[in-house]
Amino acid sequence: MVVFPMAWTMNSIRHLIHIGVLLLLLASGTITCVAGSSNPSGRIARLQYVAGEISVQPHGAGEWVQGSVIRPLTNADNVWADKNSRAELNFGSARLRIDSETSLTLTNVNDMSAQVELHQGVLNVHVRSLGSGETYEVDTPNLAFMVTKAGDYRIDVLDDEDSTIVTVRQGEGQATGNESAVSVHAGEQTEFGSSSLENQIRKAPRLDGFDEWCQVRERRLDQAFFARYVSHNLVGGGDLDEYRAWRETLDYGPVRAPASSPF
């Protein structure tokens, strides 16, 4: 039997249970990867934030289920943001955010790469760091866009699904189709009209409501207290601020504990 200190409130215990459920789900996702590969990936994505109606279709499942912030995501999982809805996916060294009426599939997530397919809608990709050999790729109906530098990117798939707009706020990337690659540089927006990469290049436009929301989310995570003690690349690290308080101890230094803990 587990006995909790009297100073811990029921709310603190519920927070502990929430963290426990998250760890179990992350572990179950890792176990699934182990079962399917002799060299399992150490990376798994996580649905980190939801606003509105977000649905997930796990690989191999015919039914869609309600998205939850404790759900891990892996290869061939589908994500849908309904009208007036948004979601944030944590990949460790990057965060992907989708806007209203956006459809996304995680094509291939492994130790060195993250490849997603944007079927329709708007996707923001914020890459905090890009390790040697690490890649982030976004595939759309008419091109593949590869991030080549850490930075901030936006990809729009237009309603006709035959046009893709790539906006680079910071960083640099390359779009490839049936023809040679086209580079998109910081401060540029390029509209690609077909798989032959016919394009129009212009100055990146002013931020809209979705861009501003992405920046607010990023600033919140940059300023999070947990980032003083653990890597920004820790999937689920933001939960450490929401459900735990950091305390300084003489014996162990900074430790995490429920806000009402006696430590």
C-alpha cells in the first residue's frame, strides 16, 4: 500500500496520477516500436496541446478518437483539427502546430528524421535545433519540403490541393518535386503551383492570427521554468511546470515535487 504524506492534497495526488498515466502511455508507445523493429526508434511524438475538436486515428484503426494531451503519436497516425481548432505536436527538437481544418499524417518518425504529410490546411514547423544528419520533411500533394536549418516555417496546402505555399520566417529549406529543387530563404514566401515546381517568390507577409498564436506558444515554452533544469528537447517537459513545482534541497539540488509538497 502506498501512503502519501499528509501535506499532499488530493489535487497533488491527482497530478501524480496524471503524470503516471502519461509515462505509461509513452512506455506503451515505445514497447510498440520495439515489437515492430529490431532497432527501435528512441523518438516518439506527443500531442502536447489541443484547442477545440482534435481527432486522432491511430495506425491500423478504422475509428477516429478524441485527441488527448497524454496521447503519444507514431508512424502512420493521422491527426485532424476540426473547424476553429488547433493543436501542437512535440517532436523533441521541434514542435509542429496545425490550424483549423487541417489534416496531417505522421509518415516516418525515427531517431534521425521526422516526416509528415500535410493533406490540407496550415502547418507551422518550429525547429529549435537540427543535429548532424537530422531531418524534418513535410510532404504535400505536389511537393516535398525539407528543412535544412533550424528556424520557423509555415506550409499551406490550398483548397485545390494542387498548390502549396511555403513561408520561411527564419531558417532555410528546399522544395522538391518532379523537377530540380527550389530553395526558400528566410523572409521569403514561395507559392508552388504544381509538381513541376512552377513558383512565385515574394516577401513573407505579415503575421496572421495563427502565426501570432504559434509565437505566443513558443515564447511560453521558452520562458517555462522547467527549461532551467531539463532540455527543451524533452518530450512532455512542459508538464513539469504545470503539475510540479521546482524546489531547492540541500542534499540533491533542484528537484520536482507537487506544489504542496513539504520538500
